[in-house]
Amino acid sequence: MWRVTLEAFGVLLLAFLLGNLAFAWFQLNKPETKASAEQKEQKEQSCFCHLTGVLDDCFCDVESIDVFNNFKVYPRIKKLMERDYFRYYKVNLKRACPFWPDDGHCAIKDCHVEPCPESQIPAGIKSGNYNKYSQAAGEDESDVSAGEDVSDVSDVSECQQVQELGAINSTLSNQSKEAFADWARHDDAQDHFCELDDESSPDAEYVDLLLNPEGYTGYKGPSAWRVWNSIYEENCFKPRSVYRPLNPLTPSRGDDDPVPGESFYNWLEGLCLEKRVFYRLISGLHTSINIHLCAKYLLDEGWGRSVWGPNAQEFRWRFDRAETKGEGTRRLKNLYFLYLMELRALSKVAAYFERAVVHLYTGNGREDADTKELLLQVFDDIKRFPMHFDEKSMFAGRQKEAKSLKEEFRLHFKNISRIMDCVGCSKCRLWGKLQTQGLGTALKILFSEKQIKNLPERSASKGFQLTRQEVVALINAFARLSSSIHELHNFRLLLKEGGR
């Protein structure tokens, strides 16, 4: 009897196990219903939920910008950034923070300044990689052979192998430094929206931007928090009594407010256009920087070579609606807003570069001509874009009030450029200073429309002038925004595939 009972129990147990296995297999392989598919898609694309349609404060939609940027502008401007004229940016990374004691001693190798040995600097640079930008370039060009050898991007491969990804190549020969100082005399200073570095300072050095790409450095904590908090809390026209929405770099105040940040946006919508635009520009810049660190993230650091790539989890943390309490979509839209504003500035300044008197001078006639031709192709694409930001409504009130507001706008932004000297990570400081100078140059252009229209065709500019540093910063800063929008497309695909 016991034997029969045990056999029966064994049969029942086997049937139970087989039933569970069959049920599990069915659950894994059952057809996905429409509802579950929609839920899965919504979860995967939650970072991009509502990132569609017309943007606030302008008449352009996200989809049009995506197509225009990813298929027209981005491929060309990416090539333009590889040209010698736009690769080298002079910056002082040793300026002291003017607002609080410097606590920015970065302990992470990927944000250290590591000069490239002079012996490995391309020969074309050491022999005189001229970087002046003026009418004088045209006068001297006859002395330069069109066939002169200029180092190609591949020439720095040996240096790249020696350097870590985050190293900043800032070593140039004394001959080159003296030449740069001479050419700087051709650059006329103007009314700036940024605190400019003193290019004659011994601490100001040229860095190769291609060797120092913007990306994740591990820079975070109190130092990074204080920089962004100072920008948002003290320089965006915001009273401290109005709670700003959740920022990844600031601690949360809890869930007491049933609609987090609603009071802030009610206050923001009540502002005049100029102050509302100011906040959106800063938010857009912050978003662009965050996208780049998510796209070029340190995924693995072993004994061998470090592995870099997109980090979908980091991207979700910064832009997912659930993670940011609905704030992520607003941040992404502000990136598009900033893109449109800088796009408008480039369309305005195109006439400045189209003149025959303007040369992007490196000392190689053939490369200089090719660089300018490529830049003008970018301008042609930009001018054909049908939905530009309309800046004419800004500062359009009574003359006295408009002038006062414009000056307040300029001083706030100039103060933000000074805060960049408080960034503790050298690479973060480099790209922060470059992008704020680029945005400041774009604002300068938008507020100089009359001077640009009256530029003489065949003589030096007197009413409006851009220094070489401003040109390099302007184009590189826009290239960063173009890259950010391109990376958004990549993250869409990655999240749809369930990437991490």
C-alpha cells in the first residue's frame, strides 16, 4: 500500500513540475498583446515621452530639427571640427575661482591635464601652424605655398596612444606660442557676454580639442553641485523663495509638493520673454553637457584599455520622467531651444564670413580654402532652414527699459562664464569655458544685426569683429549641440532595444 501511495505521489509531483514548466514556457512565448506592447514601448521611451511637437517660445517642432540636424548639419559640421583651424583653442585652465576657495583638485585621471610631449606634436604645428583670422591673413597668403604640408588628424595617432582619453594636449613649441601672440594683435576686442581669458597670460595654452573629447570624467559631488547651484540659484533671475525643479546635481527636497516644480514654472511663465529665454538657454546647455557624458561614459576600467560608450541607465537617471518627476522632457526641449537660438546666430553671421576678405588662416592655403568652403556649405544649409528662432521680440520694449534689461542679461551671462573657472575638473572646465564663450558669442551676434548688415565687403571690419577665439568657440559650441541631438537619436534606438 505504501508503495502504491509513493508511486501515486511521484506521478502527481512530476505532473506538477511539468505543469509549472509548461506554464513558464507559455508565459515567455505567448503572443504580446497590444496593451502590453504599448506599455513596454512607453517604458522604453519614457525619456522621450512628450518630446514632440512645437517648442515653447518659438514656432518650430522637434521632428523638423531632428531631420535637419541629423541628415544635413551634423555630418558636415563634424568634418569641419576636424580642420586645424577649429581644433586648437587657447584657454587658461589655471585661473582661480573668483567666488569661493578653489577645491577642485580632481583625483580622477580622466580629467587631469596631461601635456602631449613636444616631440610628438605634428611637425606642421611646430613649424608654424598660423591661426590668425583677419584681413592680414589674405595679405600674407601669397607667401604660403598651397602645397605646404599640414599635419593630418592621423598624424597625432602616436600621441593619442601615449595619452589617456582625458589627457589635455596643451604643449606647443615656443616658436608657435610667439607666433600666436603676434597674430592675436589682429583680433579686435568687442563688447562681450563672457569673461574672456587673457590670451597673453603665460598660463593660457592652446589645446587640441580632438585629443580631449567631451565626456564622462567622474567629476561630481559638492564641487560640481556648487557650480550648477550657483548658476541656477543666483544667475537665472530667480528668487530663492521659488523652488526650482529637481536637478540631478542637487538633493531632493522631498515629496511634500504634490506637483514638484509647479510653482517654479508658474513663476517662469510669468516672466518677460528675455528672462524666460535666459533660463532656457542655461538649462539647454546643462542638458547638452549631460548628454555627452552619458554618450561617452566609462563603462569598464580594467587592467587593459578602458571601455567607453553610451550608458542608457545614466541617461534614464537624468532624463526619464519618473526619475526626474516629469522634468526630463523639459530639459530636452530646452536643448532644442538652445540649438535654435545658436542656429539663428549662425544664419545672421553668415554674411560676415562670406566676404572675400575673411580667411580662416592656418598657413596652408589649400586647407584654408577647403575649410572656408566647408564652413560656407554649413551656412548655406542653415540659411535654408525655414523655422528660425525670432529674436526680434527680445528687448523690444521702451528704449530705456530695453537697454537696462539687455545689460542685466549680459552681466548675468558674463557672471556665469566666470563661474566656469570654479569647475574642478580640467576637462570639464575646458569644455564649460568653450561652450559658454560660444553661447556668449552667439548672443553678441544676435544683438549686432545692424553692424553685420553694414559690413564693408573688401575692407577690415570696424563696426563688428570676431576674434579667432570667438570663431572657434562659436562653431565648436554649436557642433556640441548638433552632436547632442544626434546622440538623442542613438539613445532612442538603444532604449528601444532594451540597452543598458
